Amino acid sequence: MIKWFTILLALAGASVGLYTVATASSSPPRIPLAAPPSINPFPRGIAATGVVEGVSRNINIVAPEGGLVTQVFVQPGQQVTAGDPLFELDLRPLQAEMVKARSALDVAQANLDKVQAEPRTETIPPLEAGVSAAQADLADWKDQYDSLSTAMEGDGASRNELQRRLFQIAAAEARLALAEANLTLTRAGAWEPDKVIARARVSEARAAVDSLQLLLDRRTVRTPIDATVLKRDVEPGQWAPAAPDTSAIVIADLSRTRVRARIDEEDLPKLRDGSKGEARIRGDFALTIPLKMVRIEPFAIPKTQLSGATNERVDTRVVEVIFEVEHDPKVTLFPGQLVDVFIDVPENLEELIGAARRES
């Protein structure tokens, strides 16, 4: 009895094992992909990552100097024309300097007007009266000298008194010459070098006003081109630093859409100027966009878009190739959006490379 029980138990175990092996060999159910994969449409094409941008690329508008933002004139998505204001920094410190500069200009201009208005008509009569008084004083001393000379002939005056009158006449003549010289100087007006100095001071004061006006205008930041506002990172009351890596507003010319593809250095021997290209938008709605090569920027730069994978190479260099979207896509492309770029490679690539090697 035990013998048959053991045999039955062995058969049951074998059956369970066979069932387990049979069911384990079945393939698991396939999970559908979240999005269609990016497949290179060209048989020997180059695959790269591209970034959507405008004709002008993205222009980061930075404050010319650190300051408090008082007004922001634009919103994201707004169209602006070259010269339109974007935002304004606090003007009060420069406006205070402008008040002093304008006052200094008024003083310099008033001094120039005073110099150019000389001589004043009111200053001439007193000087003429001074000349007349000096003439009368000289005539009086001469008359006294003549009287003493006559008296001296009759011993009515001493030689010493006569000599003193001569000294008085010389002093009166000097006072007359001084009065006449002052009158002549006043009638001549301001000295020309004094006028030149006064004009120079006016020019200096006006230059200070113009300089402050330029600084005031500089605090209103304006767009350099016709563009679309992509991003606004500043608000009224916020401090805007003058740091190159901190943009207050980002703009770009979106009149035409371009794609900037970064070609790995290992694929550069296959790259040819004028090659056809296509871009594929990532996501559920897969769309292929034809591209026209604009130019190859002949300068290799370090790779900056890293995936974070453990086998990622950080010493890779890439060359940027600019493509233009040949027609409007069915979906909107946003500046900064990543797309997959595929570039066609000539079929006779080996022949071209071999000919190049033979020529070298």
C-alpha cells in the first residue's frame, strides 16, 4: 500500500512540474509604447538633438546696471518693435543729480551773459565824472604852482613850497591817467579770454546735463530688434541685477523658425553642407518637419546637454548646424523646444572620403 502511494505521489509531482514548465515558457504580454519611437528616415542619416529658436536666437535682455525696477511695459507673447521700452529702472537718483546739473548750467549761462553784456551803461558816467574830477584837480595844482612862481619872484614864497606844488601836480597827473585808463578799460568791455572761459564753463555745464540725460535714457531698457517677448523675469519693485547670467526679459525674432542641431564629433566626417534634414517633434503626436540647412557653424564646442547617464561622455564636442523650417508645421513650435533631427548622408560617402584621403 505504501509502495503505490509513493508512486502516485511521484506522478503528481511530475505532473505539477510539467505544468509549471509549460506555463513558464509562454511570452509575457506586450505593453504598447507611450509614444512612437524616433526612426531615422534616411538609410545612413545622422541623428542629433535640435533646439527650436528664432532667426535672432534668444536674446537675454539684462539691466545695464543694478537698480530697482519701477515699470515693466511688456508681457510674454507680446510683439515689440525696435526701440520700444521693455522695463524701467528707478530714475530718482539721477533726477536729483540732474537738478543740480541744471542749476549749475543756469549759473554758468548767467555768468556768460554778464560777461558779454559788459560794459554796463550805468558804469560809464561815474568813471567819466572821475576823469573830470582828476582833470580839475590837476588844473588846480597847476594854478597854485603858477601863483607860487609869481610870488617867488617877489620873495613871497619859498622854493620849498614851489617844489611841493610840483609833486602835487605829478600826483594829480597820475590820478588823471588812472581815471582815464579805467574809463577806457570799461568802455572796451569784457576781455576776450574771459569770454572764452565763460563759454567753456557753459559748455561744461551743458555737457554734464547731457551726460545725465543719457544715463536717464539708459535706465529705460529698450528692445534692439523687432521681436516677440518670450519670457519676463522681472516685476515692479524687484531689484534687477546687472549680471550677464541673469536676464530680466528674453526676446527673439520669430518671423521665421529655425532649429539648431548639435552634431556629435564622431558624425562630423559624414556631414555635408546643403544636406537635407528632417525634425521630429517629441510626444504622442509625432510630426515630421522638413528642414533646409542654412549654415554649418565651423567651431566645435563642448557638449552641454548631458543626459545624466553613467556612461555619458563629458569630453564630447559638437558642431552646431542651423536649419530653417521650410513651411509652417501643423503644430506650434516653441523656442527652446527639443526635437530629434535627422540629416541625410550621401550614398557615395566612402568614395568621397577615399578621394579626400588620396588628395591629402
